[in-house]
Amino acid sequence: MFKQSPKQLLVEQELLGELPAGASLPKDASERLGALRQDNQEILDKYPAERVAKEIQRRLAEEPLSLIHILAGYGFAKAHKPAAHKKCMMSALVVSAVFLICYLTRFYLTGAHRYPGEGPLRIVYFGMLFSHMTLAAATPPLALRAAWLATRGRIDDHRKLVRYAWPVWLYVSVTGVLVYLMLYHL
């Protein structure tokens, strides 16, 4: 990664459409912005991991889709609508798998991101993060096993497993959204 001056950072944020609210470019930087747009493309071509990481970061914001599918699937199961339940839960599996791939790719490219908060909120954040990470590791095997049991017609075994697996998956989805919000938007 290359070092940037504060002015260069503002220009890059402007070029990527991520200029913080209320921030403005210095006058001389604004005048040169047209020429710098071409230079920026050269930088992004030279450092494709940065561009990929930024795109993945945008994709990570889509995690609530999994939560919506999980809740809808639960509602359809309670309403005894197995076809709709199956569609929602399979969609939740796919969305969660895409999210996991994006998250792991982003982590590989950019490493861990430090939590910027302080005080009691920091303790809440790390407590939530630890429980989220621990249960997130258990969720894929539980969800895949539950899906496998259901597709094999072993509904009684499926129900026994999801009695525990569904709340874990729901907790991981909710805390995933909260961790994201706390890390990037607080």
C-alpha cells in the first residue's frame, strides 16, 4: 500500500464517490480533478486488490438480505407452507454463502479492521463480535445439515435440529448486521 497525503486522500475519496459529508476539496484539487480521474484509473489498475476490497465492502452491506430470508422462512414454516419455506431458506443459504465468500475475500485482501469506538461501547462491540464469530463458525454446518435433512424428507430430524440451529443462525445474522453498523457507521 502506498502513503497518501490528506489532500491525496480527499481526492481519492472524491474519485471513488466516498467523500465524507461536509468535506470539500481544496480549490486547486478541484480544478485538477478531471485529469486525476484518469490517474485514478491507473492507480486502480495498478492496485486491483484495493478496488476489489472496496467493491466487496459494498457487498457486505447486503447481509440483511439473509436475515430477511431467515425470518420469512420461519414465518412460512409456522404457516405450514413448506414450498415457500424451502425457497426462503435455500435463498438464505445462498445469500449467506455469498456473504461469507465476500467477507473472507475482503479479510484476505485488507486484513482486520480496527474498531474506532471507545468506552463502554467498545466492550459491547467486542463482546458481540466474539459471540458472533464463535456462533458464525457453527452456523454453516448446522444450516447445511438442516437443509440436507429436509431435502431427504427426514422432517422430524430436521425439526429437532432447527430447534437449535435456527436461533443460532438468526443471532449470527442480527449480530453480523450490528457489528457491521458499529464498525463502519458509528
